[in-house]
Amino acid sequence: MAFFDRANSIAKPGFNRWLVPPAALCIHLCIGEAYAFSVFTKPMAQAIGVTAPLSGVDWSVPQLGWIFSLAIAILGLSAAFGGKWVERAGPRAAMFFAASCFSLGLIVAALGVNWHLLGLVYLGYGVIGGCGLGIGYISPVSTLIKWFPDRPGLATGTAIMGFGGGALIGAPLSVLLMKHFANANGTGVAQTMAVLAVLYFIWMCVGSVIVRLPPDGWRPTGYVPPTASQAMITNKNVVLESALRTPQFYLLWAVLCLNVTAGIGVLGQASLMIQEMFGVTAIAAAGFVGLLSIFNMGGRIFWASLSDFIGRKMTYAIFFILGAVLYFLVPTFGHMHALALFVLAFLVILSMYGGGFATIPAYLRDLYGTVNVGAIHGALLTAWSVAGVAGPVLVNYIREYQIDHGVAKADAYSITMYIMAALLVVGLLCNLAVRPVHERHHLEEQPVTT
Amino acid sequence: MDRLEEQMRPSDSSTTMLVLAWLWVGIPLAWGVAVTIQNALKLFE
């Protein structure tokens, strides 16, 4: 197993650092399949009935909804608790572990579907697969930051773009496979999951083989590291334990949580929302969701790269101000029946949702240095777990409450949009409160900052 | 430091590897984006 040792993954002379982003994409494009899990919901809800759900026997949609929520919750927890191990073991071992967990999770879930045991599906996709998601998500981040000290936003944005893009591959691929395997006796979900497990394992292992760490002291040609800390960018390092004692960590936790809450709730309800507000067909609504996915992916690389030039704090300020204005205007666009403006507003909002994920590692690197950035990023991802539950619950329950109190379906989202705008204003205040980390938290013996 | 930079100058074989690695991730992603855009166009029909 020496192949997986951290020491054996250090780059040899002649290595091109631009090989590291595709290695990271091998992982993120696979684990990003989680965003496409909803394509399994309908066929799993009629796994026994095949052509229609068999009442009292087949699983209900809310029961199946917990699979994704559980996976996201475990993602945050495993990233938080596994971050230190990822730093210690290195990216190659971490990526291989993620590949093993994610694929094993799919196999166990496939068995659960085949034997119609929901607990086994929760264990497989939710718990085992969720560990693969969490470790896989953080595994390439600190390595990329070390290879690209001159463009950390671009580097992490490229990798995290993959998590947004995973659904674009996972959804049509799963649909194709289910069509192939479906017959009179089954919907083909179990076979599809098993095939995906094998394909994703191979794809992720390629990333694990390609990835390399830079040698100590390496820096890009022509790059001169700053000799003194700039206003919001430190050249010092802070370890995880110290970072957890700084107010900046909790402010950034709130920043990520609020940005994700505002986006994720809408992402889950986008199809229903556009149908109820504008009366478009289900097929057109699916097209809208597809567009959102593309902007969710594109926003990750666009905003994170832009943050290299305008700074992380300014980038998040744009997210919160522009996001709040757009959420505030969405009900008005609905009343005006301005479909194009409505679509445009949500495309921008979703680009900023993705941008928030992709910019946060570089923000952490600016504040805490590079030594423990992977572990600190992992701990911060618990904000995603909370937002992953809070966002959809907020949108769903407020909508239900309004409809129960006689509000027309087309108008049932207005209050939710105003609440989202208010959440983003709170996020803006948290972001404005972020200051450089006090020097008492800095490591005394400074490791070489690449 | 300059010597380390010199050693890490990308070799020809790593350039081939680079092209292959980007194709490995780029082709499936391009397929996924193309399929999604095809479906998204239905929104405007």
C-alpha cells in the first residue's frame, strides 16, 4: 500500500501542475452525481408496482427524500471529522478512500433496492456513500491551493465546479441506464446503481493515480509570495484547533450556511415553482432545472476566479447584495408574468449559490494560511449539512402554510422569497464583520508556505 | 529555489498526459452539458 503514502505522491521533476485540476475533477464530477439523485425517486417509489406505486408496499416520496438529506448530512460530518486525516494521509489515499466509499455505498444501495430494504439504501447511499462524498469533496482542495498559490480561487473553483457538473452527467447517464435495464419485472434502478458504482470507481481511481503534491518549497515560476500579510490575506498559518477558537470561523460558517440555505431551497422546488407561477409544462420546467444546473456549475469557476482579482470579501458582498435584490424582485416578476426576467434572476442566484461553495476554500486560505486549510474547510462544511435541511424545509413548509391559509399557489412563494432576501442581508452583515485573524492564533514555527 | 523551478518545468510526456487527463474529464462533461442544453431549450419552445 506504499503507493498511497503521502511521500510517494510528491511530484517528480517534469510534472505539470495543470494535471491536478483534472485529477480533482475526476472525484468531483463523480460525487456530484448526488445532485442527480432525484432521477431515482420516481422509479424507486414504484419499485414493486413497476408501472405505478403499489399502495402500502412501495416506498413513499418523503421516505425517499431522506436518502439525499442523509447523504448531505453525512457529507458535512465526514468532512468535518475526516479533514485532519485527509491532511495527514495526503490526497491520493483520501481520493481512493472516497472512491471506495462512494462506490461501495452505491452497491449497498443497489442491494437495498433489489431486496426492497429501505434501511439498507439509507445505510448504503446515505451513510457509506455520504462518507465518500465528504472525504472526496475536501480531498483535492488543499493540494490545489498548494499548487496554485497565485490563483487559489481559480484552482478550487475548477474542482468544485465538478461537483456542480456531476449532475449534468449523472442524471442523463442514470436515465439511459434505467431505460436499458427496465423490464416488466423491475424499473432497473438496482442494476443502474451497480453499473454506476463500477464506472465511478474507475473514474475516481484515475484521479487518485494522477494527483501529486508539490515538493516542499516549490512555487510557480515568477511567483513571489508576499513577505508581509496583506489586509485580508495572511502569509501565516493557523491550525484547525486554533481556527475553531476564532470568531472568523463562525462568521464564515454563517456566511456559507446562509448563502447555501437561500440557494438550496429553491433548487429543490424550482420545477414546481415555475410550473405554479407561470403555468409552464413539466418538460419545460425540467429544462429550467437543467439551466439552473449549468449556471450552478459555471458560477463556481466564474465567481471563484473573479475572487482572485476583487477579493473574497467583495465577492461575497456581491452575492449577498445582488442575491437579496433579486430575491426581492422575484415575486414582482411573477406578478408581471415576466418569465424571461424570472428565469434570468434565478440563473444569476444559482450561479452565486455555486460561487459561494467554490470561493470559500480560498477565503479560508486567505485567513488561515495553507497548512490546515483542508481540515478547516472540512469543519466549515457542517454549515452545508444544516443548510441542506433548513433550506428545503423553509421553502416547503412556508409554501404549505400559505396554501393552507387560502393563498393562491402562484403567490405562495412570495413570503419565502422575502425571507430568503432577509437571510442574505444577515449573511452580508456576517461577511462585513470578517477581519484578519489575530496574530496570537498564528503558528509560531512557520512551515514553508508554498 | 530557481533549481527546483527548473526541475519542475513540464516535460513533453507530461503535456501528452495533460491532454489525455483533460479529455478524460472533458468529454463526459461536454456530453452532459450538451444533453442538458438540449432539454433546456424546451423551456423556450
